[in-house]
Amino acid sequence: MRRRELMASALGVGAALVTAPPAVSATPQNPAAALEHALLNPPSAQPVPHQQLAAALTTARDDFTAARYSALGRKLPTLLAAAEATRDETTGRARERAQALVARTYVLGTELAVKQHADCAWATSVLALRAARASGDPVPVAEAARVMAITMRRTGRSPSAVNFLTNTATSLGAERGTPAPEALAARTCLLLTAAYTAASTNQRGTALDLLQEATETSGRIPANTEPLGLFTIQASPAECAMYAISTHNALHTPDEGVQHISAVIPAQLPTAERRARYFTDAARTWHQIGDPRRAYTALRAVEREAPEEVHRPAIQALTANLLYSPQSLPGLKEFALRTGAVTS
């Protein structure tokens, strides 16, 4: 009887996973607010059947890839609570599978927190890595390691983050031989992140070597394979080109990154979030080069692809910097007001 009651309750919770309102609401101004509150005040939840929980996680990832950050922020507290409740009620292989879902939910939480410069990114990345390791699955481990390293970089620990990423990439066993395409894809994504991380502290040689190694690893993925990667990015030639742009931006060598801007066809990028990231990196390149008009054009493309993206602190800062350009940019002030870069 108890099991039937639990399952009936779980079905109700599962249906509410993507609609239940959090105690603190996520807003366009602070999509991570509800997540931060939930980490300190976890909502109660019942276990949910694995398939239902996986479907809810897919819906949440769809929000992230579509750059619907407020919607994602509203879903995450309930989804995290249900994922942890499910894990805590299972054993054996079912528990390991639930751990992978917990890890990926915290990966999404970390991605959201990083975009909003929210302090809770450190907590969510630790929880993601802990659950991923408990799952025994190397792909969630790689996904969690990637967001952990991003958090480390943002807190001034880039050298340690590079070592962590490269060690995790090595653990996949994909350096040589004929590894599984999934291992090659995970290694590619980790090395791309490591390249940008190294560039953030001006380790030029290391950054470019890692970028080249990532590109070569991506080239080893069989051409007839469906798109592969980690939970929120793909291991594709376009992704490698995008990381080349951002790596040269971080190295303050934008002239070397310009060639990669033209190598990417935005319409062929798989998600709004990735297209917005491409235009953001292009805007940073043009801004560093001293071409504010092209930088502003790229920012407007970001808004067109993903309206919530232009409210992120990093893009607001770039927009505010463009306001001081000696070149007149019609519509820039209105754009800055609309996106919250300035208030008056």
C-alpha cells in the first residue's frame, strides 16, 4: 500500500515539476534568485519515476538552450528537490541513474548561476560533481567537471582549473586508439574549456596548444555520428571555432580571432544560447579591435536570438562601455536602457 501511495504521489509531483512555483520567484533581472533560495531552504518533494524525472530535466535543458533563463530558474528548485528525493529512495543501479540526473540538474543550475554572476555557482558545481562521481558514468563526470572548472576560473583559480580539466580529459582514455565517439566528444569539450581558462590568465602557449588538441580531437569523431558533446554544448567544428574566438579575446589578441568569426555560420548553430554566445564573442572581438559599430550590431543580434541574454551582467557591462565610444551609434542608448545596462 505504501508503495502505491508513493507512486501516486510521485505522478502528481512529476506533472508539477515544470510548473510548480518556487518560494522565491526567478525574474529577468535575477533568474538565479529562486535557485539561491532553494539551496538554503530546499522545498519538499516526493520521489518521481525515472522516466518522468528525465523528461522534466530535458524540458529544463530546453529552457537553457533556448535562453529562457527565467523559466529555467523557476523550474530548478522543484526539479532539484524531486531529483534528490528520487535518488534518496533508490538503491543499486537505479540510484546511480538517479545520481546522473541529480548531477545534470545541478550542472544546469551552475550554468544559470555563472551566467548571472551568482555566488551559488560554487555550491551547485560541488553538488554536481559529487552526484556525477556517485553515478559511475564518465560523461556526467565530465559535464560536472566542466562547470566546476568554470566556477574555479571565475573565482581566480584558473591554473588549478586547467589542471582539473586536463586530468579529467585524460581519465576518459581518448587520447589515442579508437575510443568511443562519446569519449572523444567529452574530451573535446573539456579541452576547449581548458583552452579558454588558460587564456584567462594569459597562458598563451598552453591555451593555443589546448585549442589545437581540442580541434584535432573533434576531427576524430566519425563524420556519420549524430551530434555529440556534453549536456549543454556540442563537440563540433563550429564550437571549436567559437572557442577560438573567445580564447583570443581572453588573450587580448582579437586580430587572430577575426578569421574564426567568418568560419561560423550562425544559422547552423544548434541552439539560441549558442548563437547568442557566438554573437557575444563577436561583439567582444570587434570592441577590442576598436570597431564599436560592428560590436553594437553583434549585440543587437544577441538580443534578436535570445532576448534574456542581453540582461546578463557581462553583456550589460559591454553595452555600457560602448556608450563611451566616440562614434555615434543610433539606438545604442535605447538598447542600453532596454537591457538594463544603464538606468537613465
